[in-house]
Amino acid sequence: MDKILEGLVSSSHPLPLKRVIVRRVVESAETPLSQAQCRAMFALSTRLVLQGPDPFQRQVGRQVLEAYGRYHRAEFEAFFNRGLVLGLLQRGYGELSNRDPAILDYIQAGLRLIMSCPSVLELFELLQVEALRLVCERPAPPLCARLCQLLGDFPQCLPRGRKLSLAFCQQLVRSIAHFQSQGSREAELRLYVSQVTQVSGLLRSVWKAEPDTLLPSLQELFAIISAVGERRGPVGNGKGVE
């Protein structure tokens, strides 16, 4: 099945025909498959999601992953394991950088599929560590906002305990301080505002859950504001008062 699907999506057949056949492949997901067959479908759909050269192939990857992961949950749990997730977060996937937000899109989709599986607890612990590592590396605004979205949807992945929560908040404040709009057009400004809103929303959630992190986070913010003011120097026209 995976070979048929792989050949189909890259073929020159008309797109409407491809969609019909893909729909049939998705509808056949409930058919019993061997562990090897499931793994082949998961590997192919993962590759399409993360390396598909066009929106159609990436969409097919997501549809197949969700359908086969839902009907073959135990096999997907074995596939979507700690080693896979850690590798994606630290090394990326093929030519796709580990700092591409698509990596987090894929991980979030996988978490949804195994929420009822025991191994999800191990992934939560892994992501608690990796989330802190990511914010310490000053992620670009798209990645930072996407990480905050994942953590907002899966708060189990937030760093735990006052010390780690505080470090996470302080690093997140430092990251958001480096956000800049990529232009002055409305679309660019809207994107900038949405990214800031995503991050600030997560900060509020952490402060609510861990109140002791609020004051140090604000102190970090005020220190950044003061440092920026000092670099810019005093406001004025440079002339003395006569």
C-alpha cells in the first residue's frame, strides 16, 4: 500500500484522480495490517508531511498519518517513540532543520494520536526538557510562537517545578524581547502581533500556575527595557537649556 501511495502522489496523473485514490487509501485504514505494513505507512506519511515538495503531498501525509495512526494506535505508539521525537527536535528530518516549525506541527499531531497511550508520559517528560532547551537557544519568532502553541495545547510538556518554570519564563521573556516585525505592511504587522500574543498568552498561563515566577519574570522584562533605553541614550535634541 505504501509503494502504491508513494508512486501515486508523485505521478503525473490529474489531481482530481489522485484525490479520489487517496480518499480510498484513507478509507481503507481500518483494514488489518501487519506491524511492518503499518510502519511503512507511518514512515511514508511522515516523509510526506515533513519533506513533501508541494501542499498536496503534505496534505496527503497528514491525512494518512491521522487515519492509520487512529486505527492502528498500538503500532503508531511504537513508531512515534522517544527516539523519533528527540531526533526530530535535535537533528531535524533529512534536509529539514530542527528549527523549522513544521517539526513541531508533526510532533503535536503525533501527541494527539497517542494521548490515551502509556508512552505519552515519557514524551511529556522529554518535551519538558526540550522546551527549556529550545527557548534557551533564542528561537526565531515563528518557531517560538509555534512552541508556545504546542505547550498551550499540551501543558503537560511545560517545565515543572519553580526553578525550571522560572528559567523557562525568563528565557521566554528574553526571546520575545528580540521579536521584530519583518515589515510595515498589514499582513506583516498582524503576523508580528499574533506571534507576540501567542508567547505572552503562554507566559500568563505559567504565571497563573506558578505564581512565584511572575515577579522575577517582570524584573527580567524591566531589566531588558532599561538596557534598551541605555543603549539608545537620552531623548533630546542635544542642545543645552538657555
